[in-house]
Amino acid sequence: MYRRVVDKNWDFKTANTKEFTHCYHAYPAMMIPQVARTLIERFAPSGKCDLIFDPYMGSGTTLVEASLKGINSIGTDINPLACLISKAKTTRFDIDTIEKCLSEIQLFPFVFEKEKVISTDFSRISNYTFWYSEDSLIKLSYISQIINTFDEDVQLFFQVALSEVVREVSFTRNGEFKRFRMAEEKIKQFNPDVFALFESKARRNLKGLKQYLNDSPKTKIQICDFNTVNNIPNEILPDDSVDMIVTSPPYGDSHTTVAYGQFSRWANEWFNFPNAKNLDRILMGGSRKSEQEIETQSIKKELGLIEKEDYKRYLEVVSFLYDYSDSMKNIAPKIRPGGRICYVVGNRTVKGIQIPLDYFTAEIFEKYGFDHEQTIVREIPNKRMPSKTSPTNKAGAKVATMSNEYIVIMSKKHNQGKKSK
């Protein structure tokens, strides 16, 4: 169907995935920087590569790697946390100002008094007494209060450090992206040092920032929050303006695959970002489509088997595929003739049936004027995903997550131009 090539050189088993500002923040199913870096090095289209676009930006891996190569980039994501992380990772903060603020942060344990905390209203956080101790909430609020006194151009640096702490000091279970509360016995012993944790995150990020500033030339980086499923604004990306796409789209809807909405809810609620509570419903495949079939030859057999096995799950899969194909339809005209796309996808398993999303991705882009070059199969030994996942959210109902990724490489035909619309 579409040629796959197994290549062990793409495993990057011993690579340091936390170089530069990639160290900033954990995020579900992150594309490791070595994959993005190698794709840019090997597959940048001939002639020119002045603009790289990531339509499912996530934590900004592609944008950081593009800037390290001196290439301008645009990324978009409708998850506010993703935008926060990506903007922080690509901002050239002033080191002296950061270090001055850190000297103040060092004093937190010595100057903190509960009575100094101005904001003690946590009603924006769902069931906050269930998820946090009062002590943690008060100290988190104090950190936010001090961050807001810093200069505006460095607040973002410390907000992204706080974002991680907000989740890590909650009663959520370690190693889970979904929201599962710790056992009561563990909660009784759980006493996180909020201030020390925040300082350690900030210092770790400062180290990555220094490396990033030393190795990256200044480039133009634009962080957006438009949804490619609906449209891509022409004023941001005119047709035929993108030289290359390097991205890793979701593998399925957030409810049943990687729980982007649940993972992000801690920070999104803390910062009172929009759609914090209903993000999963607006992410790709989050709303059920009325259509019961989707036009495809590449995964027709698999969809038929899932439909026979579980019609409800079939409709969930089809809803995701509709959104995913609409997104690709909107993306296709933005790529210049001769431009190249690199989609790093995972082939999820539903009801014991593996869905070859790499075939579907190639099929849809082929429909809009692209030629399939190759699909690279790589092992994912260090993917930021749990080794087992709970697709049904039922306690104990676990299945193994995928162990391979498929890198779909395609180029836009030179004779297509506007025909790809």
C-alpha cells in the first residue's frame, strides 16, 4: 500500500531528550527532539526552507528545533497549556533578570507567612479540596502572587515552572496522565515541599535556557491557537507559504487515547484558561459526528471489524478520523509545490484491532496533491506515555500502549498549486 521502512537509527535510545529548552515541562506523547531535528536535517525540501509549520504544536518541540536550525516557524494548538509551554520554550528571556528573580525565590521558605497570601479563592479549580491540601494551595497562591510582581517579560518563564508544580503537588497518582487520586494511605504521607520544587524547576529551566540562547540564532516564531480542523487563517498562513511540516498529530480522541485534556486541566484551571474543564470535547474527535461512514480504502477493513465488535467505539473512531481528515484538507493548500510534510503518527489499537493511521494519513494527503515518498518505522523506547493505558477509564482495565511510531514523508506535486484545495 504505502511503503514502510524499518530503521533502527531512528530509535535514539540513548539520546538526551532534555537538551535546550526541551527540559521545561512534561507533556503527554511528546515527539522527542532528535526525531524533529533529524527530519529537518534530512528532509528539508530542496530550493528553500524558510518556514516550518506545526499544526499540532503540543509542547513546541518542532519550533525549538526549527529555531536551532535558523528556520522561522509557526505553531498552533487549541490547548492553552500547550501554548504556554511553547511560548516559554521559544522566548529569549534575559538571563540577568531571571537570576535576579531566582534570588528572591530562594527566600520563599524564610519570608512566607500564610497571612501574606492575598488570593485564597480556589473555586475555579474543580473539587479543589479533593485534589489538594490547604497548605499546598496557599503556597501555590503565594508563588503566583510573587510571579505577578516580576516584570511582564519574565513572568512567563516562572509560570511554566509553576505549571508543573501545580500538578505535581496535587493528589494525582504519579505516572498517570489521567486524573486518578492517590490512595488514602499515600495521601497521609504526601507532604511535598512546594517552594523547593518550584525553585528546582526554575533552575532546571534556566540551565536549558542558557544552552538554547547560546546555540540558537534569532528567528521569527509565532505561537497561535487556531484549530486546523476548522480553518487556517490566510493572514497567518497564505496558500503555498509553508516549506515544511514537522509534526506529531494526536493518534485518536483525547477521551480514549492520550489524555491531553485531563493532564492539562491542572494548569489550565490554575491559570483560569478558557475551556479548562471541557478541553477534551473540543479537541480532535471530541464531539460525535452524525455521519456513520468515512470515505477510505486504506483502513476500510479495520473500521469494518471495529464496527462489528463495538458500534459505539466505531463511531468514536470515525469522529476522530473526520476531524483529522478535515485538518489535513485545510493544511494541504498551505504547503508550497515541492514542499514536504513529515507526520509522526501512532497506530492505536481499538477492540484488539490496530488502525494503520499512517496509511490513512498518506491516503488523505495523496488525495490533495501529495506523493508518498516513504514511511519510516521507529521504536519508541522513551515516549512520554505510560507503558499501559486505560482506554475505558475502568479500574484495572489496562492494555499495552503502542511501541512503534510511523513517520510519513510526503511531498507536494509541482503541478498541483491551487488544485489541492
